[in-house]
Amino acid sequence: MSLSRFITPLSSTSDSSMIPSTVKKNKNTTTALCFEDTKERIKNMFNKVELSISSYDTAFVAMIPSSASPHAPFFPQCLNWLLDNQLLDGSWGLPDRHPLLINDALLSTLACILALKQWGIGEDKMNKGLQFIESNFTSINDDKEHCPIGFDILFPSLIEYAQTLGINLPIGATSLEAIIQKKDKELQRGFQSNSEGWKAYLAYVSEGMLNSLDLNTITKYQRKNGSLFNSPATTAAVFRQLKNADCLSYLQSVLGKFGNAVPMVYPLDIYARLHMIDSLDRLGINHHFKDEIQSVLDETYRYWLQGAEDIFLDPTTCAMAFRILRLNGYDVSSDPFYQYSEDKFANSLKGYLKDVSAVLELYRASQVIIHPDESVLVKQSSWTRNLLKHNSSPYQLYADKLRIYVDNEVNDVLNFPHHANLERLLNRRSVEHYNADETRILKASYRSFNLANQDILKLAVEDFNLCQSIHNKELKQLGRWIVESRLDKLEFARQKLAYCYFSSAATLFAPELSDARISWAKNGVLTTVVDDFFDVGSSQEEQENLIQLVEKWDVDVNTVCCSEAVKIIFSALHSTICEIGEKSVERQGRNVKDNVIKIWLDLMRSMFTEAEWLRTKATPTIDDYMQNAYISFALGPIVLPALYLVGPKLSDDVAENQELNYLFKTMGTCGRLLNDIQGFKRESEEGKLNAVSLHMLHGNGVVTYEDTIDKLKGVIEENRRELLRLVLKEKGSLVPRDCKDLFWKMLKVLNLFYIKDDGFTSNEMMYSTVNAVLKDPIILN
């Protein structure tokens, strides 16, 4: 039985209505040039990580007194930057800020006022800043406003410092008392817990706590680059008190790079470049930047082996580096995640904050288990999923971006696990949720073109729509093939073209993979027809006749076919296999027709065996059933011929190698068991045996349905992890990675089709899903 048996048809007759009536015209020359220009600009982003300037951090650097005179600034250029960069509304901070970032502007503005007041300069600017604070002060009580990290400590502390400087803040006594009480309560609660996470948090916001903290305990968080938490503000505040030479060296290096001001966080290079790779992958345009991505991955792997602090001191970067490196074939251990186990995660700064980005990345990393002894990832998957599922409602986890975008990410990762995330559906969702003007929020807000920008979004939309126009043409071509082959005349056969082509276009979407897509889709249609033929549409004589015709191959169909159905099916098989053979010559340097014939014979013989079991009412052993069933599930003709058409050379030795056979068996086993679990009730009513019923029959009445399902789900999970290990394996592998990827892509198709409660048994849901890939272009507001 093939995978398509489970999927509900779009209509009772045919899904030809899925074929769109129009196809977009080819891009003109001007558009093509713009496309290339956009790609070039994105390529250049790999060379440099750009960060916005932080007025908040620059203010703290500007407050440092000179070593020569306490009455002059150490970094006068920072003071001048503050004077030159006040916004028109009197505030300091990022221009064009989001309406929910008023608290961020209040904090930055107050810090800049303090710096100007300390050096007795810019009175007019201070007054404008104070007017902004007065006009917007009520926002601190607005629950919808996004609060920067440490706001409830930092803002009251800066107000108290302002009072010592003689600044007359336009804040009522009642309001002032309320925010100071709020600060005191948070401090009391934290000091009572006295956890390592709290201590890290307190050190991170220490610019607001210097008079009440043991500075020597803060310096334990100092990094090799001299900074504390890669934060210029924290580092500047500590240097101001301790005159630590390494702190000074860090600040000088940052100013050497950025000139007369500093960013919110530095360096961010490893994270920013990894995030960029991840975004390009999720948007479906990573294939345009293979060389640039490879260079970044090689560099990141070197940093990983060196134990770089910017990776291993940050759970977000550590998890992202692990996931991306492992998925790209690098040998990385999961051992670093022992420091981020559920109990230890709270000991980190992001753990104390319950930082949703860190939890998301840790959860994503936990989905790439490939070794049986990676219990740390199994546990990590459980607690991070639980945290995201039950605590991701607003304000229970800290988010470093606006809540609407975080909610989209959380919902996406929970609803679409890695093994069921079809590329083109992921690409479309990622484009529709992409925020090209994304603002990140730590102690203050910042932006980076490397993290999000219009060029990346523009390329993703144009690439998606261009590929879709090609897919539309191919789908029309396949529709004509169905009619010309007379497959639509077989009344017993389901018409599954749209689904079969959808599964190829949703995974093998690049224009240059057209031959592989067509092969995948045609063989998908044919396996559905042949499955129905052996299942309900033929006699034993017809089944034997079809197998004999494929064995003999060069025959006169007008004289040797025992029925019209056999003639139609064999003719369609013959032309399709010959076509694949001809196309393989260009890519492989040889005709692989005989290889494809063997693949089809293996399938038909396995289907004949199942038909014989049903005719004779035989009860096979579980081992005999599974040895046959992973082949009869009919993935062989879909996946294996496509291996010859995706690019790499695949010799006969490799094609017949145990590694490739093991990849196929592992994939087929997963698919067969997913099918048997979902189809158990229907097949039992039809008097057919499958893995579920056989386990119960051979269990002598002791094994329950629930026990069987639990056991088979465990087998599926084991095989899924094993397949991912085989696909990612580099050392000792003979099968090219591009070929191995097809097995994993098919598994994603299977898991999406068979995933529980996903709506794929709903015609409307399936219809809209197929349309999202094949028909509806992306149109941005």
C-alpha cells in the first residue's frame, strides 16, 4: 500500500482543478538584473556585521571621567555624539521606533540627560529630554509596552542618580515613590533567592547598582575580550569604578570600530552570521549563497573547536551553532548542553530571564538527535517544549523582539517539528512572518541589517514566485501526461497528481531540479495507480501479467496484455522509465533505465506478495511482513530514480551499496509504520493485516492496542533518528549528501501527511496547503 492511500482526495473525481488557469510571464531583463543586484548586496552582508548605535550605552561611556582630570570626559567623542543625535521629539534612541518601545526611549533619554548634566553641557537638549520624559512617563504603567531588560531596576536607579545631580525631574512624588518601591521589591525578591542566575542578572544591570554591589564579584563575568556580557554600558560602569585595564581595552576597541559611539552589544558576529544563514534557509534562498555560507560554517566550526566564549557562554548562539553545524554535516557533540540542562539553565543570565529566544533555540537544537546516547537532548526537548507550550503567553517569558513576532515563532516551532517541516511551506510562512525592520531589545533597542532587512525579504518573495511559476508550467505538463497516458481512464485508480507533484515541489523546489521533480511526481502517480491495481483493480492473472511484462520489457503491448488496464499501466510505466533513462544520460553519463526497471519490479513483487497473503488468508510473521512492507509502501520508484537527477554522479556500485539500501529501508520502515498506525481501523474493517494487527495477533491476546501503538511509535522515532544520522554522516559515506537529502525530504512529506490532528484529513485544509505552494503567489503589502 502506498502513502497516498491515506490522504483524502480533493474531490471525488480528479484534482485537475488544482492546475491554475494562468501562468505568470517570465521576468523581463530589468527585473532579472535587479534580482542579481539584490543577491550581490546580500552576499556583501556576509563580510561585515552592522549594528546600530546605542545612545544608552554611549551615554555610560561618555560618563567615564578622564584619567588626567575628573572634570573632563575620557571619551569626549561620545559626549559630542550625544549632543549631535537627539531626536526631534527630545528623546534619544533608535529613530522610527515602534509605539511599544516608549519605555526603551525613556531609559535611553534619561541616561543621555545624566551624561550631559555630569559634564555641564547641552542644557537646551537636557530640557527637551526632560519634556519628553514628562510627556511619556505614563507609559511605564502600560502593560502593553515592551520593557527593556532590567528596566524596573535601571530606570529608578537613574532617577535617584539624577536627583543627586540636582536634576528636577518632572515626576510626581507619588509616581516616583511607586517605581522606587517596585525596584526595591524586585531587589528583595532576587536577593532572597540568591541564585546564580540572579547574580548574573544583577551584574548585567550593574550600571544601575554600583553603589550597592561588590564589584569584585561582578568581574567574574568578565570575558577574554575585557567586556562584561559584551555590554559597553556594563563594562563602562565597572571601569569607571575599578579602572580595570581590560575593560578599557575593550571600550577602546569598540570605539576604534564604531568611531564616536558604541552599540548595545559587541561583538555579535558569530550569532549574526549564523542567524543570517538560518534566515536564508528558512526563507528558501540559501541555495543562492552556497560559497558564502560554507565559509561562515567553516569559520564557526573552528570557533566551536576552540571553545569560543561568544558561542559557549550564550545558550542562544550555542544552540544555533550546534543545530546548523550538525545539519550541515559537521561533527559536533551535544555535551555543551549539559551546562544548559533544566536545572542549570536558570543559572545563566538568559535562563534567569526565561529568554524565549534562548528557549526556542535550545528546543530546535534538541530536534537533531542522531546518536542513541544523547539523553541530554531528549531531556532538553521535553523541558523546553513544556516551557514554550505552557509559559509562552505574554510576559511570562522575556522576548528580545516584539511579542507578535515571538508568538509566530513559538507557534511555528511547536506545530511543525523539524522532521515534518516541508521546505516550501516553511519558506512561505517565514516570508509572511518576516519583519524586515526588526528591532531587538536588550537593555535598550538595536537593529542589524544582518538580522533582518528588505533585500532578504525581496529576494525571498521574488524567488518563491519565480519558482512557483515554473511549478505551474510543470503541473500543466503533467496534467496533459495523465490524459495522454490514459491513466484517467482507470476507474479504480485515484487521481493524485496534485498531491504527488506537491510533495516534490514542496521539497525539490529549485528551478534546476525540474527533471527530479517530474520523475518524483510521475512515479508518485504511477505508484498510486499500481497500488490501487494490486489492491482493488485487478485479478491474479492481471497482476502476474503486468510483472511479466516489466520483466521482459521489450514487448508488443498490443498482443501481450491480458487487459486494457494492464496495457495502460505498462505503457505509462514503459514511457516514464525510458524518459528517466534518457534524462539520466546527461547527468550520469549513462542510461539508468535498467536500474529503474529493477526498482519497479521490487515494488510489484512485494505488492503481489501482499495480495497473495490476502487471497490465501495467510498470517505472516512480523519480520516477514516488515521485510516486505517497507518496499510495498511504494517509496522506491518515487525516491530512488530521482537520485540520478539531482546532480551528483551515482555509480552502480554506490547505487547497489548497502548504505543506500539501508537509507531506503530506514525511510520505508518509518513510512510503513506511520501508515499502519493511521490506517489500522480502516484496514481491519477491510480484513487486511498490517503491523498493528500483526503485533496484536502474535501477542497471544496479551498485547493491547495501546501497547502496540506505543511500541511502534518508539520504532518510528528510532528509525527517524537513524535516518537523520545516515543523512548527516560524512566520514565513510559513499552516497552524496544531495542524494541522501531526498530520503529525509520524503520523510518530512510522510510526517506531514500522517501527523496527528494537523487537518490533512480535511479537504479544505489540504486544498489550501497545496495551493500555498503551487498556485497562490506571495503578495506583500
